[in-house]
Amino acid sequence: MVYHDIWLTISVKEKVLSVYRKYHASKKMKQERALRNKNRREAIRQGRVRKGDGTHIDHKDGNPKNNMKRNLRVVSAKKNRKKQ
């Protein structure tokens, strides 16, 4: 019985991982991730953030596709997570 439960738990985890990987490998997710990375790199070049400083690039209007400079700001990771 215990062996069966462990096997079932492993197969559920594998299924969840498979769905997660498929989702993040989709064209849409890759494009959105590339935009986030682009915004972060630009902020690093401008000296507004540093790697590992615990800050995020936030969209003031909440629209992740609106990447105009006036819509982006640097906030703490805690504040950005709270907003969502």
C-alpha cells in the first residue's frame, strides 16, 4: 500500500512538472520572458538596478505588454509581489 502511494505521488509530480515545462516552453511565454529580460537589462545598463539586488521592474499600469519607459519603475521584490 505504501509503495503504491509513493508511486502515485511521483507520477503526479511528474505530470505537474510536464505541464509546467510545456507551458513555459510555449511561444507566448518565451516572448513575454524575453520582454521581461530586455527591460531588466536596460535598467541594468542605466544603473537603476544591479544583479541580485532584490528589486523588480514593475509596470505602473499593471499591463505587462506596455513596456514604455514611463510605465516602468523599480520596486522591491516584496512590494511587487504584494501588488499581484
